[in-house]
Amino acid sequence: MAILKARTFVQACLRACNAEGIPATVVRHGYDEAGAVLIKLNQGAAGCSVLAQVRTMEGDLVWMRGTGPDCVPEQQADDYIGRQLRVDPDLWVIEVEDRKGRHPLGEKIL
């Protein structure tokens, strides 16, 4: 399986959001070749979730809710992202604004 460059993956995510009419923007540009990607799902008054891509035991790519199973206040989501940036300064962050909490790529969320 080919590994997508981070920039290519981010562009695909933005195109998928655009195709669904979901506002999305890159709020942090990471390393083009290999930076990890976080998705901040902003559901307005309901709060936010931060998704991180992980691999299952079988090697499949899925998303994990880094901020827990429920929406959290936006500041708490931003604090989580800030902690991740201290560990990985090459990190990309995409913010998706959708009250329904739709995931732009439709992949499984743990």
C-alpha cells in the first residue's frame, strides 16, 4: 500500500469536505512529506472533538477521538492540540465546522 504524503492527504480531506459542502480549513501547516494529521471537528455550541489517525492491530487506518467519546469545549480541544504539537512539531491540523459532526473522509472512528 502506498503511503500518501501529508500534504496530499490534507488536500484530499479538504476536497472531500468541499464536495459535501462542509467548511474546512488548514489551521496548522505541518511537514509536507510525513507530518501527522489531526482533525478538529467543531460542532458549534455542541463542542468539539479532535480526531487522530491510528492503526488497528490488523494494520488498518482508523480515527481515534483524542478528546474522548463526547464533545468537549473548544478550549479543551485546542489544549489537546497544543499538547500534541509539543510532542510532534510536524503536525498538521484541519478544522472542520459541521454541526452534525460529519467526518470528511467517512472512515471508521474508534
